[in-house]
Amino acid sequence: MMKVYYCNEYDFDCEKFLYLLPEERAEKYHRLRFEKDKKNCLGVYLLLIKALKENGVDEFTLGYTETGKPYIKGKPLYFNFSHSKNGFACAVSKNEIGADIQEIVTPKEATLKKVCTETELHFAAKDKAGFTRLWTLKESIIKKSGGTIADCGKYEFATDEKDFNAYGNRFVSLVEDDFVLTVCGEYDKAEFIKVKPTEF
């Protein structure tokens, strides 16, 4: 089972939790200029701490692959972070995973043509979350594989389903009023767990 922890509330005091950040993440936090960015940076790490504790891991150290993807040293668990203007998320699983959360937006025509195949254009235009959901599908598999945004053309999605299999992975999307959260990986079930700041 993949567990996906997410939060779309920002009423928490960062100063209260900064001591929990490892040095490299604290440095990243302090480089950020905007309050929302700082809360996203800290928030995803707090979700990771919570997720790992619920999986019996109280202490951990992060490592980074050559492409910069973080992993948990010496533990048989994988995770993936994501954040947007409207929320942040952390997915945890026993297999490699990718997660992406995005604010629902209406893209410009030029963006649609640049990102979507002809088949995808139809599905991207079906409802207000269509393009955002399509984008999270592509981002989640790219993040799972450790690729880059240049790889988005390798994957085509043309389905309204929010739970389906493609490219050897299972994709599950949570669509809310103002954001879409999609996870990708090899798992039998995805559980979305909404976390309030009081639960950090």
C-alpha cells in the first residue's frame, strides 16, 4: 500500500519546527524569500517525519541520487515530496514512487500545444481540472523514474479514470476544488491521508 499524506492548510508557525530540519534542508528553507515557499519546504518534511513514524521509523538520514532525488539511507522505504500554491504532499511506499500536487489552472493555448499530444488535448479540455490532472500524471512518472521535464513527451495519457495502470505503473489522482494530487508507482492501493497542522 502507498500512503499519501497531504496538507492544504498553512496556519502553522515555522519557527516551532525548524529544529527538526537537517542542515541541508534548513539551508534551503533560509534561502527562500516567500512565506508560502518556506512553509512548503518545511511542511513536506514534517509530513515525511509523520509518515515514517507511522511506519516504525523514528530516526532517519536522507541521501541524494546523482539526479538529486532524495532517499532514506538504509531503510526499505521510498518517498516523494511535492508542493504547490494550494498544498503540499509526501507519499511513502515500499517501492519507488512519484507524487505531484498542482494548483488547478487554465493553461494558455500555447502551453496546451507544447505539453499535450493531439489525443491529450481532448482530455485536457474536458473540465477545469483536465490539464492539471494530465500534468500531474506526467510529473509523477517523471519523478518516479528520476527523469527531467524534457521526458514529458515520452508519456501520453488519454483517460478520465482517476485510478488506472499504464507504463508498468499504477496512477491514482485525488481531485479537489483547487488542486490535483497524483501518485505513481507499483502498489496495490493508495490511501490519501489529509493532515492538519495541529497533527504535525
